Amino acid sequence: MISVSNVSMRYGAKVLFDEVSTGFVPGKRYGLTGPNGAGKSTFMKLLTGELEPQKGTVVRPRKLGVLSQDQFAFDKYRVIDAVIMGNRRLWAALEERELIYAKHELTDADGMKLGELEGIVGEEDGYTAESDAAILLQGLDIPDEMHERKMSEIPGGQKMRVLLAQALFGHPQALLLDEPSTSLDLFAQHELRETVARLARAGIGILLVTHHLSDIIPEIDRVIFMRDGRIVADGPKRDTLTAPALRQLFGVEVELAERAGYYHLW
């Protein structure tokens, strides 16, 4: 469960959020949308813990999966390693352990530190990390022969699926996606939506933040509207995604069509 209670934030004289409260139930799928500047990305940073509220509380599970927006941040790493990096505590322990073992001579302090690091690796299932990451990649249709390649060597659509595997690594209790289709071409966008829909059907809880209605897959249960740092609508998707409500949200005349569970706005 992610719970947001009476959260307020301001930046100088600008009010970012004012007494915002909402909650996200495990295993459910949510979409959050609104115009640019509504506060969506800042809200996502509050949910992930990247930012802490100035007032109010955010309660989150210990493990959250967050889809990275930067497709190029992991280009120098092997695909399999990029996935394991989804568990930050494990990856930090593995890197520090490797640095210690690279020394010509180990001190008593090094030995004690290695014992501590091995404990973390064990707690985080690090001894099966590569096989666990490979299973995730296979489930997202990334073939075995790609697992050892550098991230820079694989196409954009497959790179996004690797980053989804990264977000899912370590069995998070919820998956958060912030504007996931940004910078993707049409084919990669289609692949992303199909993959996220498959994860949703498998029972994974999802919060999708987007200003593209076509990103809101049919499996989304509930939709939240945000404007000017406030939640202005929150309810079942079919009741919330209506032309009158969207005209009010975006402040422009719009037409809305639904086809095969996807909504299109123009």
C-alpha cells in the first residue's frame, strides 16, 4: 500500500501541492494524468522517496520498482547487469565487494567488511541474481544471446523492456512508471504498452503517470486527474475519462474516442 496523507509542498512562493491525500492498493492498476506543470513528476518523486514532503506523510513499501526514464544511463553495462542494478542495495554491495577483492593485499578491516557485504548479498538473493535476472528478461522476450551484450548495442524497444526488467528485479510490491513513452518511436510505444499490459494481467500493481491518454492501457482500473498540484478527480476509469471531464482538466475543447479499451484524445 502506498498512502499519501495531507501532503503540502511549496517552492518559494509557488505552491506545488496543497493538502493532497490519496492511496494506492496493492495489485491494482492506476493511471494519473494532467496537463504539463500539474505536478505529476514531482508527485512521482514523492512516491518513490526521491523527495520528502515538507508537510504530511507518504507511506511506501520497502521495495518499489521504478522505470528509469533515461534509456542511455546504463549503456556501458551488460544487459544482465542493468537488470540487477534494479536492486540498489544489492548492486552497491556487489560493486564494493569487487573493489575489495581487486586489492593486492587484504587487511583485517577488509575481511570484516567482506563479511558484512556477503551478508547483504545473501539477504538480497545475490547468489542467484544473474539467473533471476535472466528469467525476468526471458519473460519480457529478451533472448539469452542478448543478456551479455552492452545496453548500447540493443534497439530502443528492447532497451525499454530491459529497463522494465530492472524495475521488476527484487520482487517490488508496486511498479511506478513516469511518462514511459517519452522519446520512444511509435513501434517502441506499442511494444511498451503491450508489455505493461501483460505485466498488469499477471497481477503486478502499477501506477502509470502520463499526459498521453493512449498510454493508459485497458487494464488500468482507476484514473486520477491532477491540476495545479491538486487531485481534481479520482475514480473508475470509465467514469473519469469522459470528454467533459477532460475539457475541464486541460482547459480546451477536446473530442474523445475509445477503441478496444484504449482512449484517444484530439
